[in-house]
Amino acid sequence: MADDGGDPQPARSSRPLSLAASYAVLCAVQAAIVLCARPPRRARNTLLLAGLVLPAAALVAGVAALRLGGAHGLAWAGAVGTPLLAAPGRVRLPLAAVLWVVAWKADGLLAQAASAALIALAAITVAQLVARVAPAWSIAAGLVVVAVVDVVLVWGRSWPD
């Protein structure tokens, strides 16, 4: 919704959650993702090469999108890629379509909840694809590395007073 000057304004129903409520929602969403992601069948050794080639190709595609289209190009890739990853199969396709429409058309906490659910479904798909080609120990090690990097990036910088 724009004001008289044409500048975008937040929706009227967009009240931020408190820190405790936000953290509780984050934990609940992460727990639901873990419960929904069942381990897939292990891939044959011929697909293990895909576990090396596909991440490298995704990195190259991301860098190319950033250089060609900038942040706008990456935003479009996320806007298109997330619903596509969230909707594999007959069961999740209608759910992902409804969540996408709600996230697009609704305002406030409803749109944010639909967006979080859509991202969660896409994360489940990516996790299942990774689990097909990577051994469990490498996934665990990768999660530890990501957690350490996250802590360093968030808490390792100086915050303004």
C-alpha cells in the first residue's frame, strides 16, 4: 500500500512478533521440517558424481545471475525457484500453489507464514536431494560448518551502539 507520496508503507496488520514468540515460531518450523523430511533411498555410485557437479553448477549459476542481473536477478531466481522446489509430486503441488498465492496476495503475518511454509517445503526437497548423494557424516559435518560460520558472521562483527 502506498502513501500519498507514492512510497510503499507496511500493511496495517503487520505487527512484529516479540523476540520470544519469533524464536518459538522458528523452532516450531524447524522441527516441522525435520519431521516432514523422511530419508530417501540412497543413490547408486553413478549419482555420487552429481553430488559434486550439481552444487558447483549451482554456484556458477548464482554468480552468473548476480553478475548479469544483480540482486534483482537473484531475487527473481528465488521467486521462481522456491515454489518450483516446494512443489514436487502430486501431493505437494496443490499445497505449494496455495501457499504461493497466499504469500503473494496476503499481508502481514499470514503472508509471512505462507512464505515460511513455502521455503520449508523447498528446503525439504533440497535436503532429500542432498541425502540421496551425500553420506550422513558429510551432511552432519556441513551443518556444523554452517552453524560455526553463522555464529561468526552474526556475532563476530562489531555492532553499532
